[in-house]
Amino acid sequence: MSDEYRFPVDLTSILLFASALGETNPIYYDEEHAARTPLGGVIAPPTFSIASAHWNPDHPLRGVRRIPRPGHAPASGRPAGGPEPGGGGGPNLTRVLHGEQRFEYHRPLRPGMVLHASSHPGKSWAKEGRRGGQMRFSERITEYRDGNGELVVTETSVGIVTGKAVES
Amino acid sequence: MSNPKLRCEDLSVGDQREAVVVENLSRTQIVQYAGASGDFNPIHHDETFATGAAGYPSVFAHGMLTMGLTGKLLTDWLGDGVLRSFGVRFVSQVWPGDTLTARGTVRSVEDRGDDGLVSIDLVTVNQKGEPVVTGSATALLARSR
């Protein structure tokens, strides 16, 4: 996983994300409405920073995308975790679960911000699952800072790797 | 800077708010979320992969879609830009056709001078009443003077 990358935020990305949540709140797309509120402009929905995956050159679940990291040659072959089951050298997608997610909000995330994402591993632990064999948990913490170096959002994600596919 | 819908004295410990955040979840919405979020794990959109290699009964929603839907309860209730934290555990899968109801309960209201920090316990359940996410959030709301 890449530790650092840029995340430029724009109105269209926020609109697409809010749309996918079935949102109707105009604060996420209507610039004139948003300008009349105390926020003074459009902001992103609370979970929007997760869409920085589009800008993470090493994101393992990027489908067919091949756009490389700046200054690097295009990736050859099928991307890790691409459309072919279990393809590439990425995680085995049938065994990886998203266990927990937390956000801490420091200031509103707005279109026009060019965020700097920086991530590092947190705690890791293991326990026996009832249905999935041994489960390994690992935290990943990502800090998003604006152009002035001020924290905008901090994300903590807990991934779980299971011993076998989890039956629901 | 925020656009609150409430003042902190409008909320008391034990107050609840509940809302249906998605009805009869469609595969289209799951695909739309994949595109918007950039998470193209085929387990969420490729039925052949989900039922074959992975052994699930069908594709299922991204946990983050369920979290985003749960977030609608918070922003519709409390306002825009007021959240200070939002965290969930993903406890059960969400399947196409599911209807989800999110419920928030005020756990505490803490005095912060001109503001109050409100802590909310969260649970989102499916149409069978089974929890799919549990969690909590905090929001900073101004006090009347």
C-alpha cells in the first residue's frame, strides 16, 4: 500500500458519492444553496474521504484501472485484486473483510481542497472466529491534510483476514 | 463552521431518532457505490465471483455503503458539518433487497462552554431486525445564550 498520495477533491466526485448514497441533501451539490448556509459552500458527506481510493496508486481493489503513480511506468498485467477472481499478487478477496471504520473530523472537507493523504499501520491482533476460523485484525490509519498542513479528516480502518469465507 | 439543525439543549440523554435509510437495496446502488468510492472488489458486483469462488449466496453491499447510509441519519438529524467523530463495526452483511433502518440514541451531552458535545449510540438493522452495523458518533452543537 502506498503511504502517501494526493487527493484532489472536486464537486463532481462529491456529487457522485452523495448520489450513490441516495442523498438529496443540497449541501452536497447545490452551490447556491450551500453559499447561503453558515458553511458558506458545498461540503462532502461524512464518509467521503474513503473515495481517496481513486487516487491511491496502490489501492488493491481498483478494477481495470491502469493509471500509474506519477513518475512510474504503467502497471503491467492484471492489477492485484482485479476482475479475475483471486488474480494478481493482491489479497485473496474472498478472505478479506472490513471489520470496523472510524472517522475523526477536524474541519469540513470541501471541493477545491487538494488533500495530502498519509497512512500508516496501527494495532494488529488475532482471535478465533466462531465461523471463519482464525481471524487476523489490522488497523490502518490515514490522515488527510489540506494545503496548509492542517488535519481535515483522520480515518482508522480495521481489516480482517479470515481463515475461510465467512458464512452469514 | 457548521450548519446545525439543533442546539445542544434540544437533546437529552435517551432521546432517539430512527429513519429508513434504504429500502429494497438494489444491485444498481451497490454498483453505483463501487464507482463512486473506488472499491471494485468483485464480491460486491460480480455475482459469478461472489457465489462461485467466494461461496456467498449473492453479491453484498460494501460495508462503507452501509456506513454512508447510516451517516444520513446523523446529518438529517443533527445538521451539516457538526460531526466530530463517526465509527462503526460491520457486524453482518447487507444483501440486495434489504431495507435498512438506522437508529441513534443520545448517550451523553457534555458541556464545552459555548457548545455541547453530544455522543450518540448507533445501530442499523435490516428488515428482520438484525443489526448490520453498530457504532457511535459525536457532534458539536452550539448552546443558546
